[in-house]
Amino acid sequence: MSTTRVEHKPQRPPRLKRQKLVKPDFAHWPKAWEFTVRAAEDAEGEAIHALVDASTAQYGYTIPACSWARVKPFWYVAEIQGELLGAVQICIGWPVGRVEMLSIRPGLSHTKTAKVVKALLYHAFHAMKLDGTTLICSLVAESQTDFIRILERWGFRFAAKGKMLYYQLGDQLKE
């Protein structure tokens, strides 16, 4: 009895045609979204006030009427072509400072909001570190759960729960 040995070679798939690479025409794509973060000028006080009111109104509270004539050097703003996108107040202290009133223009996409928030906080933290602050505290509304979760991911820790109180100085204090 004779056996014939047949060698089986696996069949290779047919070669795919090489696709021609097409480079995208970037001239028709939208430009990159770029904005500037800088220290606010006193002349922008009312614009910052409007931004703060619009931002806080969505969480159910507003800032009482007060003078916004002097905001420099206590505020940083993010702007694009002269239009304010966001603002944050820094309260430098030693060893504890505060970052307050982070306000972003309503209606921005989540991605753009995140970029503005990150840039504003970076500049605020850097300014405070340069001035000697070693611990930063901030008040965040309880309803801002998404923002709280982001801050916790960045390393913030929950300190206390309470209420924010205000006292409006005016003619009450006379010398």
C-alpha cells in the first residue's frame, strides 16, 4: 500500500489595492479655537458683572448690586476677539488664598467650557503661587456637581459644608 503525501499550502488572500492617500485641504476647515487669558482691566468691571450674573443665575442665585469699578488686579478674564468668555476672582492670602466667582459664559460647548475653566484656573493658581499662597480654597455651589467632580479629579478635597453669607459695605460704616 502506497501513501501519497500531499503538501497543503495555505492560500493567501488576494493583495489589496493600495489606496491613494489624500491629504485633507485644511484651508476649508474651521480655524483652531484660540482665546487669551489675562488680568482684567478696571474698565471691564461691568462686563465681568454681567458675566457673573449670567453664570450664577443658572444655579439659582445672583450677586447683589455693588460697584464693579475696580477689578484690577483681582480678576483674570478669558477673551476671544474682545468678547469675554469667562472670569475668575483671586483672593491672595498667606498661607491660604481663595479662588472665587469662576464664571463662564452660558451657551459654550462642554469642550470649550472645559478649556476656558482649565486656563483660568491655571493662571489663577500660578499667580497665587508666585505671591506665596500655599493652600487654595474655593466655594462651589452644591448644584455644580459636574464641576465638583472635575475638581476632585484634579486633587481638590472637600473641606466643609455651609452657606455663603454677604454683608454689603456702603454708608453703614462712617468715620
